[in-house]
Amino acid sequence: MASVEFKVTCSCTKPGEGVFVVGGVTALGDWAPGRALPLSTSPESFPVWSSGQVALPAAGVIEYKFLVQRESSTGSARWEEIRDNRCITPVAGKTLQVHETWSVWSPTPLPSTPQAPAKAPGKASASASKASVGSAADIAAGDPRPLEATAATDAAWLRLRLPSQPSGRHPVACGAPAALGAWNPAAAAPLVRRQHSRPASRDRAGGSGQGGEKGDEEWLLKALPGVPSGAEFKYVLLSEGGQAFWEDGRPNRKWPEAPAMHCFGCASPREAADGAEIEIEWGRPDLQPCDPLQTPGAILHAFHWPFEEVRKRAHEIAQYGFDAVQLSPAQRSVQGDQWWTRYQPVRYEEVHGLGDESSLRSACAACAGVELRVFGDLVFNHMQVVASCDEWRRAQHDHNHLEHLKRRLSERLGPTFNRHDFQWPWFPLEGEEWDGPNRMEGWGCGEWSELNGGSEKVMSVHTAHMEKLKNCGISGFRFDAAKHMRPEHIAEYVRRANVYSFGEVLSVDPKMQKDYTEAISLKGDPLPTTDFLLAVWLRRLLEQGPEAVDFELEAWVRHLLDVEFGRGGRSPAAAGMVQQGRLQAPVLTRNSVRFARNHDTVCNDVPFYGLGGWGREGAQVAAALLLAAHDGTVLLLSDDARASPLIQKALLYRKSLRSRLAELPADARLRTRTFVGLRKARTGGVPVSICLACRVVEPPSAADGDAGTCAGRGGGPPPGRGQLLGCCALNPSAEGSAV
């Protein structure tokens, strides 16, 4: 037997839920969620969950996955969103420590030689201390995985996912080189089935609690000498009698230059529809120009990261191409290991929970040393929940009970605040009221303790909190729940802070957003707010194609709001823009804060206008598209940045693009535009390609800039599009990823 200790960084649990590990051996539940091994955490260690030492058989590779379900192991389970099962190879007499991150799959161990000069972070073993701090596997919170946690696939050149086949059939790689049989299946290179191979998809890995169906298998082939990259081949299934079953419905494959994962019989690549590109106007032409260098290009959301973790990882974060880090709220909050506890303040006078003032100051200093800005998250709209909505509702008809609850409010949040510092009369924000005319006075969910916004006492306490954070090195702020605060109150906070700030306005309604962007100025520019409508628009465009967003904007927004609040209604009539070869992206402002997934859409089980449940595979294309534009600020979850090579490349592209912008005079930066061209698929749905080009706009008579055809329909830059600064192409796949 061998010992294994499982650890996973996971912050997406809700009250009453736990994290479990399930796999292909009895100790891990034999893929049955009801028998999965529970992990534990604590307020000090959250979001890291651990198992302690578990005895496992030392008999080859063991596959497993993490899942979230009720602590009682009942009800439905939420499986990790990764294509492949995780795997370990226990060694008899040794203890193996595994530290992973929820829904982030690492197919190979960390390299054994350093690739960056900085010291590897974390409490690692001697072998783990050699890990590369610049690798994608290191960007999320948590210690690096020890190097002993190797996978059986490390030496595999080809990995083939194969649906369950009749007994006696096995796959071979058959192609032109002699090592692949010279197109003779009987002499082709055989693949070897991976041990304990079980289905990697969530719905097949024992979702019934009784163990899943057999499902897909994985087959491996090591690198073969004498097979050049680019050599043509196909996979073939051979029966015991020698009958060959070739892949169908796709052209010959090309021998890869690097280890690759394939799926047997995947369809041929999609073809583009006839006709010209659809030109996407990146925002309305009347949007106020903003200097893109006056706002951060990309922010890493270090969601729930302890300040010490930020300090250790500052060098890595900068290497990825980020220029800012957003922390979780720093004030003392209610105790608990759920993510939302940080958003229930108890005392603004203290820095507590993720570290103290000293650790925050050290984190900010480390970030400043690599030219990273650090932003604080301000929860100024409300404070700790002291009673449920039902209790507050009953108290409206019982004066004595209402007085009891108000005394409780003073006791819990005193001596700084008392009952008179909160919003009365009590009013619950539920259903349509979240976006209704009373959204700035109501108590969220009927239980958020809504502060009396605008009172000098409340604002003085909040101002002191901002000054404390600034003295530690914080250089910008996010205002949580901004749509529940009056614009004039946020304007006063922004004036007092006198640093970069943006507001979380959780709405797709441009009219509501304008209440803040037009009423509040940030050094002459609109106050940046979160661009929810653009995220919704991008998801529909990338998953369903351009026809899914071909609507008049105001009518489409009304439809989204009707659906969100259960009012029903049909989709509006098509606007006919796609037939004219054009679309307009609903960019809120030139300096808006943009995202594909954020902590609210990932951690909450609500629709959020269609953004809820957007998996990392599909959302990464939207994130890369946002990064490829020259303007706005892109906010990325740390797990998403760590897991996606596409996002990592897009981050470096944006960093390079911003360096080109820095070479221009300020007036030229104000004239810079992003041009987008989209190719429809012949079969409709997911686009075949999206190209983005960044240019300095010149008058039509000005000399053309560098040649380039990523946007526009001619052989060179269209009149008036001027100097080309950068260009990139995205190829969304039907599964929602990109190549």
C-alpha cells in the first residue's frame, strides 16, 4: 500500500457543501459520489481543502476527480470542468502529496529545473522547491504540486479518447511513414490502453451514485523515431480477425510537433460560409475617446488570496502580462470559509482575514517592485447580516421584535455604528426590485444591513478605511454593489480616494450604467463600470453565431431583463445587420471593465442574464477577444488565467500592444480603434474565425500604414484606418475552445 494526501484549492462552495475526491478505487468511492472521500478545510486554510493521508493500492495509475456536493454526500454533485481525469501513481512505502486547483487540469508535473530567476513560492518539499515560478501551473493560489505526482501520460506523444468498443478491437496509428505501417493497418503502430481508464466527462463519472457507465477510454502512443512532424496518418480500429475500421468524416491527420490529445473520428474542420467577413464595429462611434494607457490593461483577480500569497506570486503575475492585481475585501468580516463572508463587513477599522496591515504592506511593496498596481475591494453599501429576510419581514408587524433586531444590529456592528446609521424603513430587494427604482434604499435579499449612504459619519469611517489601504500601498479601488449606492455618494468617495476606481454595476441596462458613467468623472473620463452587457453579447456571438445578437439594442436589453426577472416574452425581431455584413458590439465605454467570467457568475447559482454556468473552455475565447482589443480593462480570475494557454498568449499580446501605444503621442492614442472581422461557418452557429486589428485612425487622405488584412475587405488597410499597431486571429471551435 501507499499513502496519498490530497489537497485542492476550491472557493466555489456554498453553505452546507463540501469538496470530495472520487476515483477508480474503493478508497475513493469507485466513481460513486455518495461514497467519495470528503476533504476538510478551516477558516484559516480556506480555500484549500485537504484529506489527510489516505491508503491507496500501489498497483499502477489511479484516476480521480474532485467534486462539490452536500456535506452529507447526498443530492446532486458538481464535477470539475476538465476534459480529462486526474491521475496519480502511488508508490509502495512512500507518501505522495498532491495539490491541485479546482477545474484546472495539469497533465504533466512541474519542470525539475528553474525557468525563471525568482525563488519558487510556497511551503514545498526539496524537490518542489525547484519548480518554475513562471509556469502556468503556478499562478493560482496554493503550493506547487510535488514532483512525485507524475502521470502515466508523461511519455505519451499521442493520447486518443475512444468511445467504448466491442471486445477485441484496439486502435492503431496508420500513416505514410514505415513506422506507421505505410498505410497498412496490419503493420501500423499500436496504442496501449491507459490503466484504470474511466470516463473524464462529468455526466459519465458515476453521477448516479452507483458508478458510471464504461464510457470513453484513453489510449497512448509514445514518440516514434522516423516519423517526421506533418506526416499524414489516421487512427484505425483493428478487430481480432484483422478487420479495419478507419476514422470517417475528416481528412488525414498531421503528425504533431508536440504531444497531442485526439478524439477518434472527430469531424472534419468546419468550412467558412461564402461571402465577405462581417465587420463588427467595436462600440458606438459617439463614445467618448479615452486614453487606453490611463487605465490598467489587465487585472488579475486574486480572489480570496491571502496577502502573503500575493507577495510570493507578484513576480509570476507580472510575467503573465498583468499590470494590476485586485484583492478581496480587506476589512474584518464575518467568520466563515465561504467566499461571500468577505462581503459582510464587521469593522472597517481593521485589516483582517486575509492578513494584517503588515502583510498587506509587504504584498503591495512586492507588486510595486515589478510594476504591478494593487486594487482594493470596497464593500461600502452594506454590512454583516444580523437576521434573515423572514425575520425582518415578521418584525415589520411586531414593534418589540423590530426593536430587538435593531438592538442586535447596534450590538453586532458597534461601537462604530448603531441602528441610526442604517437605512430605514426596511425594504427587501427581491425579484425585479434588484433593478427597480428603490434599488438604492433596499436591503439586498432582505438581509444585507444597508448603511445610510451619504451620511457624513458613514462616509468618514469609509474614508479612513480607504486611507488605511492607501497607506499600505493600495493604488486603486473597486466599489462593490455600486448599483445599490447613489451616484453622488460614489462620486464623493472617488473624489476623496483620488486614485483609479471602478464600480460593479451588475446590470445589462445601459441606462442604469449611464447613471454612473455619465454622472461620475475619473480625471475627465467616465467612471469605469463592469460591462455585463458586452459579456452577454460575446457569449451569444461565440456560442450561437452572429444571428443570435442581430437585434436592435434597446429591444434586446428589454428582452434580457424580461427573461432575467421571469416576465417571459419572445426574442425581438432581427435587425437585419448581419445581412448587410455588419454588427455593432455594445461596448459600454472606452474604459469599461470587461470580463467573460467573474466571481459572481462562477460562484452564484443564478442566471446573470445568461452568464451563469459559462464554462472555462468557452469563456476563454471571449477573454482572449477582449484582451486583443486595444481599449478597456480586462478582469480575469486567477484560475482561468492559469488554466488557459490561449488567455496566456492573449495577455502577452495585449502587453505588447500597449507598449506600441506607449510610443504614440496622446492625441494618436485617442484616435486608436479596434477593427473586428468575423467569418461565419457554412453550417451556421459558432463562427469559424474572428480577426482583430488595432489601428491609429487617420483621415481618408492620409497615407496608408503597414499592410494588413485582418480587418476590412480589401488587399490593404481601408481608407482612414491608418497605422497598424497589432493584429490577431481567433478560431473558435464547435466545443467552445480555440486553436
